[in-house]
Amino acid sequence: MKAVILAMLDYCDAISSGELLNPGKPKRRVLGVDIDIREHNRKAIEAHPMSNRIDMIEGSSIAADVVNQVRGYAKNYNCILVSLDSNHTFEHVLEELKAYAPLVSLGSYCVVFDTVVENMPKENAGDRPWGPGDNPKIAVLEYLKSHPEFKIDKLIQNKLLITVAPDGYLKRIM
């Protein structure tokens, strides 16, 4: 879905600037990072009509080599939005925020998913290592203590009927 939205933005830019749109050379891209890109998922992504807008890196999102690959990739773009949705422990999400939030462009967002875990009963976490007190929302709150360049944008979550990311829409304001 993200690739479709980016295609629409490319199309809108082409219309407003009078440029010819070359669908084979998109200006906007999606970079996905996953610790395990299963073969059937990779094949499905590569077979998708928007696959020329999607790049993938396999590895831990907090591994130094992966972080460096992402930073190198990001150097080619002026407008960056980051979505974090992997291991939901406090420690992991805080490391992701430290690695990737600085890449977010002014006025754009770092969206941290599953902050709702903080408000759920402990038993809902099952055998997962995260739960109330150890989750993305706690990492967001900790990160924001020393990063005034971001603020929680409650406007987005208040427009939604339901969200898994309450207090997880971090807007870069400086």
C-alpha cells in the first residue's frame, strides 16, 4: 500500500510541474527491513506491479551493518518517513529510534507502531517478551526526553477511529 501512495504522489508532482511521468523510474521508494524475509514473501513482493518502488534489506533493524545500509540509502532522498514495527521491547524500539529517527525530514514523521501494548493487559502479550512497562510507547517517551526535535502529533491519532499507535506519531518539528 505504501508503494501505491508513493506512486500517487509522483503522479501528482508530475501533473503540478507539467513533467512527464516515467513509471519505470519512480522518485519515491519504500525500503523494508526485516530480520527474516521469507522466500514466498520476497517472491510476492518482487512479482507485484509496484516492485520497482520497493527495496528490501534482510537483517536485524538494530544491527550496525543494517543501520549503515539504511543510512546510505537515505542519503539519496530529501523527504523521509520512518515506520517502526518489529520487535516491540523497550530496548529494541529505543535502539531503532536512535538509529532511524534522525533520518526523518523536517515536517515528516517517525511512526512507532504497537504503542497500544502499554494499555493492554499483560496476559494479552502471551509468551512475547513485551507487555505493559516494556514496549514501544515506553521507548517513545524515553526517546522524547532527550530529543526535542520531535513531538507527539495527537492530531493524527485523534482523527482515527482506532489505532495501534497511540502517542506513536512523532513529528519532526526542528
